[in-house]
Amino acid sequence: MSAATTTKINSAISKLQAEIQEIDKLRQMALEEMLKVGNSEFARRLNVDASNLFKCIIGNRKIGKRLEVLLSRYFEKKPKD
């Protein structure tokens, strides 16, 4: 394998690891918010199905791009406690 190929693979791995860490961070913040306001209220705020949101937050379902964007926007706007 060439050095250029190895560099590209390592770069892709690093990017994927960063994405996984970001999703984990969003999942943790979402769980904390859900515990504060309740699953139904949190789902209402995001305009998503409560059951699917719960499954995503606890890890039974993948957090899709749409939910990832919604969560990112929600936590960007939310004032810090």
C-alpha cells in the first residue's frame, strides 16, 4: 500500500472517529435534557416522534442526519444552566 493511500485511510478513520465522538456527545446531552423535561416534551420541542427519539438516545437506533442536525441546533440555541 502506498504512503498516499495510507494517509487517506488514516484521515478517513480520524474523521469517522470525530463524528462518532460528536454523536456520543449529542446523545449524552439529549439524554440529560430528556431526563430534565421528559421524553414527550423533548420530542415536541424537536418536532419528532417521542418513541423514535427515545430509541435513538438510548442507542437502540442510529441517530440519523436529520435528528443530528435538530439536536445540534437545539443545543446551540439552549442557554447554559
